[in-house]
Amino acid sequence: AVVSTQSTWEDHLKFFYKTIIMNDHEEHLYEHLVNDIVRVITETLERSDKVHIAVSGGSSILGVYKYLVAHSSRNPLPWDKVHIWQVDERCEVAHANARDLKTFLLDDIPEIPVSQVHFMPISENGCGDVAAFQEEFTAANPKRKFNYIILGLGSDGHTASLFPDSKTISESADFKHVEVNTSISPKRLTVTFDLINRSDWVSILVTGSGKRDVIRGIQQGKGFPVSKVANAQLTWFIDEILL
């Protein structure tokens, strides 16, 4: 489904399988994405007793949290059946994605059971054990897949904490401890591309003018880490400022 008046953009939807493009305000992207999350929660609970949702770090996800909190206050969701997972984590407590997840989502939706929020293991000593987190994931989610995963996109084409030229320090079946070329928390924990691509639904949220070059590069067929996302139910949520 394409929401756009940009016919030139529609000519380049080879990789952008389904694209939602908003041309008035990026906050409407958050609203559309939250509606998509609600749809998947509802549909999944028609055939299962649990829903597994994974959320990325970074700044763009904060808008999603804001609209999810607002939606939940108006139309309460069955949070007792929802498990929330991290897509990636920075292994420095001061810069941890978990802080935003707690502050902007969990603190405002107390109905989400603490036992069903799965934080990647970090401490003052750095990254925790991916093997232990793999055990937690498999125990809570025997099918080992997410029903919905929200990804972002970096200006270098990375998604999750899967950067160009990242170095794998350790890994399990579905998670990695990596070292990446960035000044903020170079050691990270992240999901793998295999896990991303097994998800029922994948969304990639892209906002901010700094992403224009990487979007243009993807459009032109250049290879970036995000190009390894290969899921038939992938939807891009893109701010028109990037076109």
C-alpha cells in the first residue's frame, strides 16, 4: 500500500515493498505505525494467547511510544498478553535504550507486566551474556519469532545495531554481541537478520533529513546493512522530507 502523490517515488518501489509516505507531518507516521501495531496485536490474539513485539532504540521510536501511550489511554490494549523485547541495546548504562523504553512507554502504561518486558542484559561492566538472553527468549517464545518488529535506519544504512563492518564478539542463534564503529557505545547487543526476517511483520521507521542520502542510495540499488532485511511483510514508514 502506498500513500503518496509522488509518482516518481512509486517507480522505485523495488526494495520498498510497501511504503507509507506522509507529506504533512512526521507525527502522522507515528500514528499510522501505532495503528499497524494495534492491528497486529488484535490479529495475533485471534490465533494465539501471546503477542511478541520488538522495539528498536534511537530517537525516532520515541514518537511511537508517545502515540502508543495516547492510544492505550483512549482504547486500552490487552497488555497482559503482550511481551515486549528490545531490538538492540547499547552496553553503556548511561546511553542505554532501556532508559527511553522505561521513561516514555513503561512508566506511562503501568498495565504492561514487568515480567513481560525483556531487557537485553547490560550492566556497569558492559554487555551481558547473549546465550542467557537466548535462553530467556526461547523459554518465553518457543517459536523464536516476533509478531511485530519496529526498526529504525541510520544515516550509514545500519538497522538495529547491525552496522557496516561491525565485528561479532559472540553470538547465539538469534542475538549478537557486536563492536561497531560509532562514538556512542561501540559495544552493542542486537538481534540478527535471521530473526528480523522470520518476524510476522516488520516496519522500518525513517525520519530526519540526515537520512536522505541513504534512502536515495537504497533507491539506486546500493548495498547497505538494511538491504539484508528480506521480509514479505515489510512496511517502510518514511517522512516525505527525505524524498
